[in-house]
Amino acid sequence: MKQTYFGIAVLGAFLGGAAVAQAPPAPVISPEVHADKSVTFRFRGPNDKEVAVFVEGTTKPLAMQKDDQGVWSVTTEPLAPDYYGYTIIADGVGLFDPSNHAVKPNFLFRTSELHVPGPASLPWEIGAVPHGEIHHHFYKSGVVGDDRDYYVYTPPGYDARGKQTYPVLYLLHGFSDDASAWTAVGRANVILDNLIAQGKAKPMLMVMPLGYGAPEVLLPNSGVWRDPAITQRNFDKFREALLTEVIPRVEGEYLAAKDRNSRGIAGLSMGGSESLLTGLNTLDKFAWIGAFSSGGITEEFDKEFPALDSKAAEQLHLLWIACGTDDRLIDVNRKFRAWLASKNIKHVDVETPGAHTWMVWRRNLAEFSSLLFR
């Protein structure tokens, strides 16, 4: 009997303690998008001395203010509808927003993601249209010597048992991105779904490979972009892997048209340079080439494209060179376009507002893909 009463007493003491324990703080809501498209960011950091948030597309972090509950916050000006990466900076340390599950994938620079919704007319907004599918493939690369992946978008209505073949766009990501970047961040599949439904783009396959011919470029202090040897190896081995491994696999597994007139290549930043270096040096493989904010290419264009002249370029249906006017890479892109003009090589010059951001590249893809395979 004494043991029974002792157990009850202990239980009562435990419950009493639980009843008076301090309740957990209320959840922090962040980010909060308001009706006017302004956004409030919040971060609980009672012991932090200085907190700010850096939003993709802006020039400097926004300072946050702390309330008496230890929650820091700041509200932006109205933002244009789009997807934005952002980072909380607490006492000089960049952090994910702990209140937000959405994260932009990246090997080196992962950030939280914010969606400021817009009208259905924006090509990256999911609409009430038929949707294509994304397929994820893995293989062992004999060229590079690693296990790697690539993604394939098939358009609405694609039937692997059918006989219809489709043109193919090989779409390349930038430095530090992984192979999922164009779908996870660039919304490429959504853009294609919407443009195809509106009759603005031809139904096509879209292949998004891993863009590193030398994966060691992702290591700290690799020297990439400073050491010409590793930079060249990265570009050369990527091109070899694309031409000898990825393209044969895609054309063996999908209803892909196999002639050059039905094959395009485009990319952003590092991938923009890869699209130029691959496409313009293998004109027997590609008839449609796009480069968005190309980076990493040298200004020795005669050396980079030794066989390219106006006669060779006549084989191209489209050479499309784009860059944001606030992008640090605008200078080399302008020099490249001037070099093309000096050789009488027909191309399309595109300059848009914006810096080195996905907001520019989503719009590039929407415009470029609507011109393909016509």
C-alpha cells in the first residue's frame, strides 16, 4: 500500500511541475507575403546582436529590428511576382530561415526560397494546363569517372509506346548548381507546360544534365576560373560526357529526333559558356544555341572557336546571346557579341534589366524556348 501511495505522489508532483512549466514560444511566421506583394521576414534570435536578410536581386541586406520577445523582423517594399532566394544573416553568419521549409538546392550556396505569387500569365506560375513529367536518371560516367545524374522533361501527351519523335533541348545549369536546378529553381518544366498549352512553344524533350566535367571545381580553393587548366578540363570533359554518354542514352531511351535540326543547347552562366563551347564547336550536332549570362569563357574567342566563321554559322537556325544589364558578366558577353558581328555571324543580342539571378534566366528560357524548332 505504501508503494502505491508513493507512486501516486510522484506522479502528482510530475504533473504539477508540467502544469507550471513555461509554454513554448508561439511559432514564428516567415516569410509572410502581404496583399500588396511586400514581404515580412521574421527570425527568433533573442541573443543575437545584429540580424539582416539578403534577398536575391537586391544590392544589400535589409536590417531587421528586434521586439521584446526576441523576434527580429523587417518588411520589404512590394516585390515583383517571382521566386526569390534569401538568406538570414545573424551576427555575420548566413542561415536558412528556420520557419520556412522551402530551400533552393545548390552544392555551395543553398538559400531559403520565397514565392511572391503572380497572375497566371507569368510562365513560371502553375496553371490549369496539361503537365509534362520529369524523369530522373543515374549512370556511371566513364568520361568523368563518377556516378552522376540527369533529368528529362517529357511534354504532356508523351507516350513512350508511340511513334512520334520530339526535338530535344539540352538545358545546362550554372556553377554551384546541381542537375535539378532548372526544374527545382528555374521552373523550366512549368514554363514549358504553359508555353506548350498556349501554342507558344513546340512540344519538346528537355534534358538537364550535371554540368561538371571536372567535379573537383566544387572543392574549396579549386582554382576554377583562375587556373586555365582546370577550367578547360571542366569544359572539355563536360562536352565529351554530353556527346558520348548523355545524348546516346537519351536517344536510346526516349522518342528523340536524332538530326541536328531537332537538337538545341542552352544554359546559364557556366552552362551558357558550355552551350557556346559545345554547340559552336560541334555544329554537326546542334542547330539551335542559347547562352544566358555566360561566364567562365575567355576573351580569346578565335582560340575558343577556331573553326567558326560566317560560312560555318550558316548552319545555325538560332544563336541567341542574352545577359542582364546589371550582371557583372555583361562586359564579356558584349565583347563576344561584337566578335560575332566582326565575323558576320548572324545572332540575336538580348539585354534585359537584372543581375546574375534566376529572375533573369526564367524569362530568358521562356523567350528562347518559344523560338525553338520552328
